[in-house]
Amino acid sequence: MAFQVLNAQQINHEIIYFYGWWQLTVCLFAFIALLAIWWHIGKKQNDFGQVWLALSVLCWSISGAFEIYFIESNTTSEYVINGWRSIWSLLNSLFILLSLPWFRYLPVPIGHIIKSKYWIYIVGIPFLFSLLPTLSRMISGTVISVINELDVYYAFFTLVFLGFVLWESFLKRRLKALAFLSLACILVVLVAQIYKLSGNNINLTLFSAIFKTSLIMIFFALALSWVKELAENVIPNSSDLHINFQKNKLSSGKIENLVLLKGFPGSEKRKVKLSPALFELFIKFAERKLSDADWLEIKPKNFSAPNKIFDIKDYNEVKRLLISLLDGVFGKDNWTTEHHLNPLKTTLFEMSEKRDRKIRLKVPKENISL
């Protein structure tokens, strides 16, 4: 009987030792790879979200190194071992939460919370309330049942926000399969955290290896979806953009106003349906460009002279045109002001240097077809 217990303990140590080396090497490789992607792409855009995600994976790698050390030393108390595991788990969750404000697409109900200046306090205060009892347990060697496994509760808190953000990020990039896979991954992590409360070390090690591998793959899928979006959603230069205006009569008798845009990444033309008012405004820009009477004049605010007729009532008409074009090209709410609206405005239009409220189409007239 004693031999069986000793043999079981030896097997348990070997599994944890193997798991420690696996966690150290695999997570360290993933950390370096994620950081390399950021170095080549994210650094140029001052986007540090991927750095926080990489640091969260590094916490797992360091935790693996601690597992190896504890197995080899064989003298450290169980309270210290579990305490260090909890600390690295808490730091992993904290870094994931700190990465969320950098995500481009955030779900509406919680997006304002994540983007707010109070987010650091929302994630930081629960982190401290979880960390301090863990340190106390490591030093004193005693633990109150109410505060046991606080890293698990903080992980629940992290997974709720991460699940919503991953779903929104993949869905807005039209990657539904990855969106569902991210939800499946979050469910696996949730099950592992719940199972952690049972205290079964062997099965918990298996669960931990599964969910960490899955989450790392989701992080890489997220990085690649980001690269894919940057490659596909590039606004072309004015000289590379071709515009074709069409009016089609439908079987119902209604007229469909279409603008075909060529020059975006990919060989196909982007087809955009416009309202009659916006279509006529865009046509007006094109006709002026083709007739060499380039400029359209925007009505100034609070101008009331009845004998003066302006081409454009206010600048909001131009903005509504740009928004409709972006909705048609990328999908509604699948674009941002910084990366899409402002570059498209620069590509399509230019303002008079004299600042006399005059605007014209910037696209060369040979690229315009009525």
C-alpha cells in the first residue's frame, strides 16, 4: 500500500515536472512570437494591446519555471508553491484586462467602461484585493476559506470581459468561425477554473495545458485577423481609386443608385448603394471634376442672404457621404475614424488653400466614369 502511494506521488511529480517544462518553453516561444508581430506592425501604430497580451503569456512561462524549481528543490511549503501559482495567475489576468482598451472593436454595453479613465481602477482594485490575501497566506501559512483561490474569482472577472471583446473583434472582422471558437475557448477556461476549486491536481494540470494552448492560439488568430484587416482595409491613394456611377431600374420600378469603387485591395470592385440625395451630391462632385470647374462651395453657418445659392448646404452632407461609402465598402460599424474615415476624406476630397469653404473631388478625372 505504501509502495502504491509512493509510486502515485512519483508519477504526480513527473507529470508536473513535464508540465512545468512544457509551460516554460511553449509560453516563452508564444511570448516572443507575439512580441515579434507587435514589433513589425503594432509598434508603428503605437498600439500596445498585443504587448499586454504577450506579457500575460510570459506570466505562464515564468509560472512554469517556478514549477520546475519547486519540484527540484522539494523543500518549499505547499502554501508558498500555491501562492506563487496564484500570483502569476493574477498577473496573467491583469495583463489581459489591461490589453482590452487597445482593442479596436468593443461591444457596446461594456465598451465605454473599458475605454473610460476608470478602467485601471476597475481592474486594479480587485487585483490588489486578490493579491494581498495571497501574500498573507504565503507568509503566515494559514488561509481563511472565504479568500481561498482568489485568483480563480479574478479569472472569472477577466473571462467575462475577454469573451465579449473577442467575440466582437472577430465578428466585426467577418470571421464568424473564429468568433465561435473564441467562445468555445472561453468556456474551456471557465470549466478549468471551476475544476480548480475541486483540488484535483492531475486533471487540473491536463485542463490547464488544454486551455492555455487554446487561448494562445486564439491570441495568434486575433493577431492574424488584425494583420488581415490592415491588409484589406487600406484606403487607396487618389490616383489609384476609380469611380463608376450607375443607376439601375429594379423590377419593382424603383431606381437603385450605385457607386462602384475600384482600387481597394483585391481584384473585385466595391459596390456601394447610396440614397438619392447622397448619390446626386457625389455625381455633382464628379461632373464638376469632368468639366474642369472643380470647386463646390459650402454654405457658411448663419448665412441668410436669399439671392445666393450654394452647391452644398453644410459640411455634414460631405461627412454623411463619406460614412455611407465606408458602410458600403467595409460594413456598418466595421470601420474607425482614425484608420478609415480620415484617410478616405483625404483620398476623395481636397479643400481650397484659401480656406474659402470650397471643396473638390481629388480623384483624377480619367478615373471617373458616369
